[in-house]
Amino acid sequence: MTPEQRIERLEGLIAKLIASDRYTIQRNIQMFDGRNIQLATGTGTKIGTAATQKLGFYGVTPVDQPATVGDPSGGATIDSAARTAVSAIIDRLQELGLIA
């Protein structure tokens, strides 16, 4: 392959890379200590775009999106403050998409 052909090939690869609307990574991503992922504040960013995609944190086996947890009800003693707190926790987990 001539140097001109190599340059032309590289230019084509770079053009594809720049024009792509997504990147497929087939290796692990490792970040150095003290590095952050910065996101825009407009429409937001999703991690996982379907409930069937799997995600895990801190070495736990990845799972798909768990079903929701029902609001507390019943029982002999009713603690409305505790029920309100549990319901709020469930709401926040649903807002984050961590449960359905």
C-alpha cells in the first residue's frame, strides 16, 4: 500500500468516526481516579434505553429493571409517617427508573 493510499484510507476512517451518531465499544472502559462524566442539562441522558437492558453496580450481577414495590398498606398498627416515607422512597426509585 502506498503512503497516499494509507493516508486516503485513514482519512476515510476518520470521516466515518466523526460522522457517526454512535460508537460501539468492544472493550472495557477504565477511568483514572478523579475523572468525571459530565452531562448536558437540556433533555437529559439515559443509561439503558429499555427495561430489559441489564445494569449492575459495585460488582453485583447486572439485572434488568425490577418490578415496582407496592405502597405500604394493611397491618394492625398504622404508622402514617413511615408509610409516607416508604412511599416517597418508592417514588424516587421509580423516577430514576431503578424500579418499574
